[in-house]
Amino acid sequence: MRVAGVVLAAGAGSRFGGAKLLSPLHGRPLVARVVRAAREAGLDPIVVVTPPTGEFDHLDLGAIRRVLNPHPEAGLSSSVRVGLRALEFDAGIDAAVILPGDQPRVRADVIRALVEAAGESPQTAFIVPRYADDRTPNPVLARRPMWRLADELAGDRGFGPILATHPELVRMVDVEGRNPDVDTRADLAAIHEAAWAERVRANRDQVDRFREVPDGPDFYAPVTALFRADPDRTDDPVLDILRTLTRPGESWLDIGAGAGRYALPLARVVDEVFAVEPSSGMIEALRAGAAEHAIDTIRTIPARWPMGEADGPPPTADVSLIAHVGYDIEAVGPFLGAMEGATRRLCVAVLMERQPSSIADIFWPPVHGEARVSLPALPEFVELIQARGADATVTIALRTPRRFGAREELEGFLRRQLWIAPGSEKDRRFRAALDDFVDEQEDGFGLVGQEPLPIGVVTWAP
């Protein structure tokens, strides 16, 4: 069979507020993700139906046929007709898979399953998926003889009414997961949050498959010294940016404050800092730093965020801050919702373009035999905040990569990010690989080729 793809991208997205299909998801516009899935599934040619208004003129979708729907206000059905008519002159096409452009999580394997089912059922007019989680009947594979039925369609339903009234023409293919629409900004935010959670779970599951040592009751307790810093330092560009955001008389909420890298210096210039931190080791280090530098305007709160009933009511502040927190938060939506709910003026997030532990990623293939599953970081965070309806501002700073005073300290840090036991076979492979990557300079030990690290300071109104 030769199967084409028709991507419907002419809708105005009025419920979304306009420009829906150009909104980004993981660095790609929604419609581009649908086109990529169609291409990966082997559909050829791929027709993309767009409006005549010009917003798609500069969008590179690769090798496609772009056709204009002169009357997109007539509804999705009009785009189905336009797309199928663009294929009629090519007699070698046996069927077409019709893909709504606002379903960016459509998967290539689902499209391939429809094509395979069509090959097994040559008399079946339509093949549609039946998702385990939401029963969405999209995309739709329509054999060529059925294309003429597009002339009977009206409004925004596409082939839906025909499928509902003529089940004898339809074969359902059971597939896993779901394929949500993006109709509103809340829908897009939910998709971002679901994709974030999937990355976090995949990262965690990978660790569980390879770990040789448990995390222990307090993962950060052995390395709290790495997170301590002089509150009066003048060589930290991120701290310089944070200081510009302060106002006299205000309070700050530092969520995941750690050992006080930012809570302590901020407490020098604002009235009060609430430091929420679940690690008892970090809390002890923070309190020790506050005592050492005679800072008495910090209130430490040993708790996870969002705080539970047993922790008491969460504090509210003029400004809330998360610094290198959130990469591995699976339920990121409720986390951010609680953060915004506790904030009066400004939300601030400090995140790297890749999570801090990614320094160990180069060791995963030689040690564990596969590449590390990366966590979401700054780019995904900014997209998520924007999808939630906020106007995010990003200021980029460069931080010098961390150096370690002794090779053993570097080894210990990396070993913790690989979850390997000292003396094991994987530890032997790690040490052999480290010999190729370790870099010793006058200022300590690091890894070969490390460049200054871009860090984003993201601000948005709650």
C-alpha cells in the first residue's frame, strides 16, 4: 500500500487565543511534531492544510505539500476536503491518514499500526485507533474510495459522524496511551506537564534498573559541603541577578533552599527569608552557615514542597525562588501551582540548560551500556511556564564549572550519579573511563572539555 498523510492545520484556534499550532512543545511547534510523526511512520506524500493568512509562511516543515484552505471558517471538514482533493491527481495513493494538527503527542507507531491493519483488512473502509486511556479515534485512515464522502462533511466533525453511524465500515486498532487535543492553553499546559512527568519517570526507572547502591534516607547528607557558599561572595553572576530582583522590606520564599547558597546572601538584603528544605543534612548546613555569618532573618522549614497538612500552613512571601529544583519533580504542575499560590509579587526559577548531574552523563555508556535519560531543564521549563499562561522573562548567566579539590572528591560525586558500588565491575569500568576524561589544573580537578555553564534566571508574575 501507498499511504499519504493529511495534516489539518487551518483552524483559527479561537479557544486557545490564536496561533495555537505554532506554540512550542519541546522546541517544536505543535504542527511540526504532528508532521514529524507522519514522516517517521512512512506516510508519503504529506499534505499540510493551512489557512490563507500567512502565519505558516516561514515555518519549515520539511518535504511536504502545503495547500491553502481558502475558507477555514467553514470548520475542520473543509480542511479534510481540501487535503484529500490535493491527493486525488495521484492515482498511486491507496489511502490517507488524516491527522489533526492540534494533537502533538500522536505517535508514529500508532500510525504504522493503522497502515498495517489496513493491509490486513483490504475490505475495511476506515481504520482508527482505540487508545487505552482516552478512546480518542484519531488519526483516521481512510481508503481512497471513501474520500468522496468528504463532500458530505460539515462543521468541525470530520469523518466522525460517518464512523459513528456506519460502524460496519470501521476497524478499531487497540493501542496504548492517549492522544489528547490542544483546544485551550490549559490543554497545552497539561500536555507539557505530562511530558515532563514521563521524562522524570524514565530517568528514575533507568536508575532503578542499574543501581548497585541505595540512595539512603538523606541523599544529600554526605555532600552538603559541596552546596555551601560564602553569602558575601561577589563572583556569582546568578546571585548578582537575584540581588537586582530584591526590594527593601520584602520577604522571600526559597523552596529547596539546600545549604543556603542563595537564601543566606538574600537574607542580607530583604526582611525575611523562608527556607523550605526536606534534607535534614542540608538544613543543618544552612543553620550552621547562618550562625557562622550572624544571619538571623532566615526561618528554616524542614518540609517537602508542596507542604502537607502535617507541616502546617505554607508561608507566603513577596517573592518565591526555586534554584536548581524541579528537574526531577514528577508532579510539576501542582508544585508550581503551590509556588505561585504562596507568592505575592514575583516567581523566580534558576535552572541550567541541562540538569546539574548531567556532568556524569558521559560515563553512562561505558559504565552501564546505554545513554543517560535526561531530565527536563531550562528550555522545557520556560515552555511550561508560557503554556500555563505566564509571560516568562529569561536572563542568562554563565557559571564556571565546578572544580574539586581532590580527584577522590570528583570520583565520589560522579559515582553517586552513577549509583555504582566501590569495587564492583562497573566501578572498574568507571575508573578506566575517568582516566580518559579527568582534567587536573591548578584550581583543582574537573572533566576535559568543560565549558562555562549557561544558567537561566526565569521570572514571571504569579
